[in-house]
Amino acid sequence: MKISILRGILMFAAGAGCASVVAQVGHGPEPITLGIYQDQLNDLLKKLAQVGQYVVSADKGRVVIDPNGCPLPTPNPKMPLHAVDPRTLALGIKAVFAYQDGNLVGDAEPIQDDGRCQTQ
């Protein structure tokens, strides 16, 4: 009798544990305000543009960089407050996709050091 009670308690605990795990998996992301979302996008734009400043080339799972950085393009004086240079942004986005492709195929060294920049 004691074993069947103990077994029932353990089965109940295991079932409750599984149910709580399943309940947590199905939830989406936390709600966010428009201001926080915009701030996150502004930060992401700046970081992607900064990554793009080092990119020599990015293609087929390989990102080639110059660790010293490439010459920065002359900024547009009329550029709005949160805008970044579209050329460095495009290189940063291209590098992220190439890096992800390298990770997906299991490349051990998807980033390579070239040491020279191309004129942008």
C-alpha cells in the first residue's frame, strides 16, 4: 500500500513537471513598447554599421576582415539622427548572413583576416 501511494505521488510530480515545461515552451516573446523596440533597432543599426567597417568581403559562409578597420566613408552631414551609413550597414548585414551560413555548414573558421581593405 505504501509503495502504491509513493508511486502515485511520484507520477503526479512527474506529470506536473512535464506540464509546466510544455506550458513554458508555447509562449511567445514578452510584450514590448514601441519606444523600447525603436531603441533596440537603433542600437542594432549602429552595431551592424560598426561591424561593416571591418569587412573586406563576405560570401559563401566566409567573412574576410581587416582587423585595423577600413577607411570610413565621409558621413552625410544631412543624415537624420539615428541613421547610419548605408554602405557600412550593407557590409555588416552581408557579413552576418555569411557568418551564419558558415556556422550552418559547421565551418570551424568562418572569419578570416585579410589585412587589407578595398576602397569603398
